[in-house]
Amino acid sequence: MGSFEQIDQRIAQIMAKIDALRDREFGITCGQWPVKWEPPASENEVAAFEKQHGIRLPEDYRRFITTAYSAGSQPFYGLIRFNKFHRELASVLEEPFPYTLDNSIYFLYMTEEEMDEFYGGEDDEDDGDNVDCGLLPLCTEGCGMDSVLVVNSRDPDTYGTVWFYDLANDVGIIPLYDEKTGKPFHFLDWLEYWAGRTAALGDDEYFSFSDTAKLPPIPDNPEIMGRKMGWIKDE
């Protein structure tokens, strides 16, 4: 991400974009609007959290929560504080995230057998919980749709990236990408996208971070769920 000076400059630019929206009125805001921010966390508190879980938070996110704000009422239902896990995503931070940017999970591209294996089968009580590793929840859009930050990964390119996490609706866990640069979102990219996308909204319009999810290539398999359900049709 670069030096602290570069990160601080970018944080200031993003917050200026968000502050410029203060007087806008939206029909759909989810969390409190205008944004209410919580004070930054102390270095000692963050360092203790990292030591407890054996991780190092990505530098741009770490800098934001220790120098700007630790949480807030936006995006969507709010930026979740680093040590307050989302009730539906109790991630095990000590274990690495099992996917990479080139190996994500999208249920429509899976066969019925692969989905059964993912969820452990009828006699397995894990129900896919093994995927909840190395992730820190950033915010929820509601209805089981979350943005998550990878804070523990064996793959250096995957570490620090933001993913769309939606198992509740049988979507999957998919990395988010910047359409303009073609690069995966890191925390400040994710926050800046939200600010820019919100600024472009009409009063009653709505968007989802899923708009930037990068789907894996369609498998050459007629048995994948998307084809069997008729949602994926070959030309």
C-alpha cells in the first residue's frame, strides 16, 4: 500500500468524498445517515488483538482504524469494529482463509455433489463452517450479504483483499475487483468505491458490493447447478 504518509493522504481524500455527501438525502441508507463514526482504536488495543489471534491486520485497514475511525454507521448497516464479530460470521482468525483470488467459490458453478461435499453431507455438523477462517467482517448489507477482509492467508496476493460473502443465499465467497483498474479491492479501495458509488446514486437507488464480484470461469460441465436450473445457457 505504501508509506503511512501515502495511506494517510488517501484516507483524507476518501473521507472528504464521504463528508461531501453529508447533506444528501437517500431513500435507502440501511444504517444511520449522515454517517456517525466511532473514535479510532488505540495502538495497544489493536496490537493486543493481533497477538491474541496470531495475525497482522492489513496495513491500510490498520492505519484507518487507529488514526481515523474504528467503526461507523455506514457502509450499508455500518463498518463493524475489528473486535466485534458479526453474529453470522464467527471467523477463526488463527486459521488461514482457504481460498485465493484464482480459487473462489460460486455455487452456480458447482455440481450437486460438490455442494453436498461443501456442506459436509447430512451426517456432518460442520455445514461449511470450515470456510470461516482468516476473515474479518467489514459490513453487512442485510439478508446474509457481507463484505469481509482477508487477514490471514498463505497467499500474499489474497491477504488484505476484500470479498463478497454470501452463503445464506447460496451465492458463494467471491473476491471484489475494481472495474477500472482490474485489481482486487483492498480496504481503502472498497471504502472509496462505496463513497463514489453512493455519490452517483439517485435518491431512491440502491447498489450492492456484489456488483464488483469477479466470478470464476464457467466450468465445462453440464452438471453444474447453474446449467441444471437453466440460469446458465451456452450460446
